[in-house]
Amino acid sequence: MMRTLSCAIAVSTLLTTGCAVQPWVKPYERQNLADPIMSFERDQVSASYMIHVYDAREAARGAEGGAGGGCGCN
């Protein structure tokens, strides 16, 4: 009985320590992930322009990272 209880306490302790997750990417490492070479596009400049045009035309800001305002004045 005592062995089962101590085993259950040990297992629950191991399971609850997994809830305290630290960030996988440190703040100083995020600049490497934001590098344009990490994108899926072949030509990053052209893709950035097309995303900006799409955002301006559709009047919707998405999570694509397009630069500029929605009025098309940039």
C-alpha cells in the first residue's frame, strides 16, 4: 500500500512538472527565425509586395507580415 502511494506521488509529480513549460525559442533567438531566408517564398521582396497589395486591396490585415497601411499609400 505504501509503495503504491509513493509510486503514485512520484508519477503525479513527474506529470505536473511537465506543465511548467518554458519557451522553446528564447527572445534573442527570434531574430534568426524572422530572417527573410527562413520564408517559404522564392523571392521574398516580390512576395512582400504582393502581400502588401493584397492587404490594401482586400482591406484586411492578416498574419502574413505585409508592411504598410491598408490605404495603399505606402
